[in-house]
Amino acid sequence: MAESMREEIKRRRTFAIISHPDAGKTTLSEKLLLYGQAILKAGIVTTKTNRSYTVSDWMDIEQNRGISISSSALQFDFNGVRYNLLDTPGHGDFSEDTYRTLMAVDSAIMLIDCVKGVEPQTIKLFKVCRERGIPIFTFINKMDRPGKNPFDLLEEVEEVLGILAVPMTWPIGEPGQFKGVYDRTAGRAMLYERTAGGQWKAPVAGGSLASPEIRGLMSSADFSRIQEDMELVDGALHPFDLESFKEGELTPVFFGCAINNFGIDHFLESFTKLAPPPAPMETAQGEKIDPERKEFAAFVYKVQANMNPQHRDRMAFIRVATGKFEKNMTVRHQRSGKKVKLSYSYRLFGQKRETVEQAFPGDIVGLVNPGIYKVGDLLTTGQSIDIPNFPRFAPELFSRVYLTDQSQNKSFRKGIEQLGEEGVVQILTDRKKSGNLPVLAAVGQLQLEVFRERMSKEYRCDCRIEPLEYTCSRWIIGPLKDEAMYTFKIMHDELDRPMGLFRNEWHLNQCIAKEDDLTFLAHPPT
């Protein structure tokens, strides 16, 4: 049994893709599924006639806008390896959801647009990965477009992110005329052919640069360029070191074009060899618990409502951390102390679902949530485990929300509760207003737009949203007086913790200086 558990853990790869919006994250996710034989044809992220939608972008609003705003978990097997791809929101307004997802992965793929280079959202997410010690792969995308010089891109990664960048492949072809990649480790050139709409795997011809076949497929200019580049790369750049990669000091870099499937096959092969299997679970005290531990433990990293209109249920996504999950097992819900039977367990592939009978460390399981699971909850058959807190950001946009038709009040309250639980927006209450009217709090405007659209489509409630004057907030610790004593607005979050709302940064700083008996926190108190 122990040997079986060890083998199951060794063959798992649980990872996420991080990027700035529009770098091609959803497209890369889809192409990894294509090459992993999880789908027969790749979708697209724009809306054009007679084209299929992506698997990971399953909401109407995602398909209509061509962006990812929710996170999903996609599992597939290929060549004896089980991959758990945790797709994350690509829009910065939903970065909190992405941060939570990164708590559940063992490695990450950092996707960079070759035209734009390292962008702000990429920097933020890279820092989260580095803080967690997650090994990071770099995939430089959109090489079919005229972009920055590969050497300049490597230098930018190193200077902006402070990590050593080692190219594992190198682009073949002039800028904007991307034809393939050269595998430095194997000394092998791979030249690709396009397929219709990039929906099928790209045919590839491979061989050494000395091969007559490969030489015949390359122009004299392309052949000379790759030879000159390899002399410079081999002589001037740092060699790949596996230990430095595992310690987060080095990132292996791959070049490709996800939309055309160029370089995807080689990247997936290299990722499988280098990506680590499930790591020990770290406690809040810094202890590490071996995934081979017999006792089962898993944590909730996301909740989601209405993934499938046919079911209309809530799902809680858990990452199995130690031991073996079995359907119908009884576990202890650590926050409440109650025993819970895990009878409704699913593997989700976009909107599709299938029952999960068993799962191992690294796997993601969707549990039907009857309203007891929250992000950060721990389920276990062993002793209590204190895990690190999940991130929560101080919102910057605030709006009152009103129901236009009072006959829909029951659905309205349900939608407020469930979408707040998901983290689409944060829900604050104003005790000074009759009925504790909800206030929507968000990091970005898109969150409010998504909230309104989902309330309309999923809960059949039309809402009116009116913005408030505040632009920043802080959680408050300390003895609060009557609200009339303060120049800032006091509200309470979903856990009834007091939060101060301020007109601007200057107003916040003035209040911090004046109210010396209060502590103002950018993250919620533990």
C-alpha cells in the first residue's frame, strides 16, 4: 500500500499558469490539453462563427469577452503522468482568486508575451510564487509576431524579476516568421507546419542542424542565424542547474507560439521531466508534512456556484495534501469540529463532471458544498493542522446594490451570499442602514460587472449598483467608539470584522496619524 501511494504521488504534476492579461494563458492551457490528448480539438478565446470555445472558459461572460475571470481545475493523463492544471483568472481584477489557486500548486508556468515582455500582473504573481518557493517555468509566447529580441527578453526576465533565465529552446526564423525551436539539450531542431486555425497538433520535422533534411527545410538566413545564436548562448549564458531550479533561483525558458501549436509538444515533454511531484504540506509554523502520511488531509482553495446550469449547486475545490481520498469517507471539518461524509465528489472538466472514487496528494476534487465549506478550510482524518492564511486584499471600489424587483428578494439574498462566498466581490454590511444593506467591495471594476451579469443570468435578479465615494479601505483592530466620532466610514466584512472606508490615501494617512489607539491593516486580522 505504501509503495502504491508513493508511485501515485510521483506521477502527479499539479501546476498553474500565471501571466498578464492577453498573454495567451487560456490558449496555452487549451493546447496543453490538446497535446496531452485530453481533447481532440483546441478551442479559441475569441468569438467567431463556426469556432469552438475553450474548455476552461466555461462562463458566458468569459466566452463573450475572450478573457478568463474564474479559476477551473482540469485533469488529464498522458504517458503515465497525471496532470492537474489549475487554470486561473487572467484579469488583474480577479488576482485574489489567482493568489488562492497558487496555494494549491507545486509549480507554475510563467507566460510572457514576446512583444510586451514582463508586465505588471506577471510581476505580482511571480512574487507570490517566489514567496511560496514554487519552481517556475517560463514560456515566451506569440513568437509568430515581430517582438523583442530573445536575448533582450532573457535579460528583462533577470533584471525585472531577479531570477536567472536559462533558455532550454531557441526560436528558429526571423522575428514574425517563427518556424520552430532548437532544443539545446538534445541538439535537435524542430520545424513545425501550421494547421487550420491551430485546432490540431502541428506536424513537426526534427533532426540535428547537420541533418540534410533539416538543412533543406531552412533558409540560409535562418540556418546562419541559429548557428550564430547558439555559439553566443552556449558561450555566454549560464547552464541549466536542476537544484537551482527547484530552489526557485533559476527558470528554464522555452519559446513557442501557443495559437499555432509551435513548441508545445517539446515544452510538455520537458515540463513532465522537470516539474516536481506533490510537495509536503507546510503548516503556519513552518513544519512540513509528508504527502505519504497515512492520515488524509485536504484544504479548500476555492468555492464556485452554478458551474453547471443543470445542477445549480455550489462546489468546493479541495487540494489533497496527504493520504488517500475515498468517496464516502468521513472526515473532520476542522473549523467547525464537525464530522462530514464526503459523498458527492467530482472531477470537473470545464462544465463537465464525473464522480471521483479516489484521489491522491496533488489531485483536485470538487465537493458539493451544502454551505459549510469556505476557502482555507481543512478536512482531515488525523490531528488538527494549522495551515497558512489565504490572501485577502483590501478593496478599492465600493458600491451599494439595490434590487429593482422586491419579489426577487429570496434569489437576491442567495446570490449575494454565494457570489460573496466565491470571492467575485467582497460583501460588506452597513449597520447604520436599515436592513443591513449589502455593500459590494472590489479590487477592480470588472468584478462589479461580472457580479451584475451573474446575478441577472444565474439568479434572475436585476440589480442597480450605485458607487460610493470611497477609494481605499483597511481592517481595524482596537476599541471603536461611536461611528459619528470618526471621519471615515465603518462597515463589517462577511466575518463581522470592522473595516474602515476612506475617501483617498491622504484621508487614510490622516486617520492613521490621528487614531493612535487603532491599528489599520491592509490584510484581514487572523
